[in-house]
Amino acid sequence: MSFMRERPINALTTEVMRRRHLRRVLQIEEQVYPRPWTHRTFISELAEMRNGSRYYMVAYVDDVMVGYAGLMFSGNDAHVTNIAVDPEWQGRGVATEMMLDLAILSHERGCEAMTLEVRHTNTAAQNLYRRFGFVPAGVRKRYYENTDDAIIMWAHGVDTEEFMERLRLIELRRPV
Ligand SMILES: CC(C)(COP(=O)(O)OP(=O)(O)OC[C@H]1O[C@@H](n2cnc3c(N)ncnc32)[C@H](O)[C@@H]1OP(=O)(O)O)[C@@H](O)C(=O)NCCC(=O)NCCS
């Protein structure tokens, strides 16, 4: 599935993640996480896409892959499993665009809620998620590397028109 929305960054496009993307995905993954996912993890997640329980996407600016993100569907929930942007491309709205795609997809799939875990010190990511209506709902102690706590965040009412209105406002407010 591809989304034909207007984008703030010239020539930002998104497409479904494929095996051929993984070399570049892993380059980014290894730059941004202390415990990066392995090639094997991505392969197994991509395999799950076939039964519809996952959705992974990549974002390009022209012919450079700048980020990727993914969802796991379980019951009426969509779980954001991973979202990452090349450090050189951060702060320019790439993650916002990917979250818009994931949120629209979750709405279209009839999900009632979206959820994710985020490192308690990761304020950049938490601010991004707040804009999409995620609120903190609990803590998983020592979730990361057996030291850092994870904040569990939820966005409810993903299946409502109010949620779509929030997404439209995010699209309107982004800098051009
Ligand atoms: C978290 C992460 C994905 C955010 O990616 P990003 O592309 O930098 O995010 P965005 O640019 O969309 O949004 C970040 C900020 O940039 C600002 N911004 C958005 N578009 C912008 C633009 N065109 N120009 C300047 N700033 C912009 C936004 O206001 C936003 O600030 P706010 O969320 O505090 O309001 C990225 O920092 C990352 O990959 N981190 C490492 C991996 C990680 O921690 N992932 C999350 C795991 S839970």
C-alpha cells in the first residue's frame, strides 16, 4: 500500500519495506539504537507481513532512504514496534510523516487504539507521540538493556473521526 499525500519535504515518499531495503535499514538501526534489531529480526517481521499481522514501511527523500517504521496488529490494537530516522535527517518531519501513514493505516484497519513503548529519557520521541494523541499509561521497569525504564503510551479512539481530525491538523501545522 502506498499513500499519496502531499509531503512537506520535497520528494519524500514512503513504500512497503522489502528484503532489499534491509542493508540500509540496518545501517540506520545500528546508528540509533544501543541494542539494534538484527537482520534476522527484520526478516522474521517481514515474513509476518504476509499474514497481515505486521506492516513495515520505509521513507525516501529522492533516492536516499531516511527512515523506516513498523506496526504489529493485535486484536483491535496497533503496536508501533519500531520507528527510526537517520540522524542526519532528524528534526525535519520525517518521523511525523511516517507516523501519519501508520496512524491512517491503523484507522483504516478499524483499530481502536495504538500503543508503543518508549525509553523514559527519549523526550524527542515522546513529544512526537504526544502530538498524535498518545498518553503515558504505565512503566515497564528496566525494559531496555535491563537498566532503562520504558514508558508505555496509548492513543485511544483511533477509529474515530476526531482522531482523523487530529491527523489533518498535524498535516496542516507542519512546516513547509
Ligand atoms: C524519534 C525519532 C524517530 C524522531 O524522528 P524525526 O524525524 O526527527 O521526528 P520529526 O522531525 O517528525 O519530529 C521531531 C521534531 O522536529 C520538528 N519538526 C518537524 N518537522 C520539521 C521541519 N520540517 N523542520 C524542523 N523541525 C521540524 C517537530 O516539531 C518535532 O518536534 P516535537 O515533536 O518536539 O514537536 C528520531 O529522533 C529517531 O530516529 N530516534 C532514534 C530512534 C528512536 O528513538 N526511535 C523511537 C523509539 S520509541
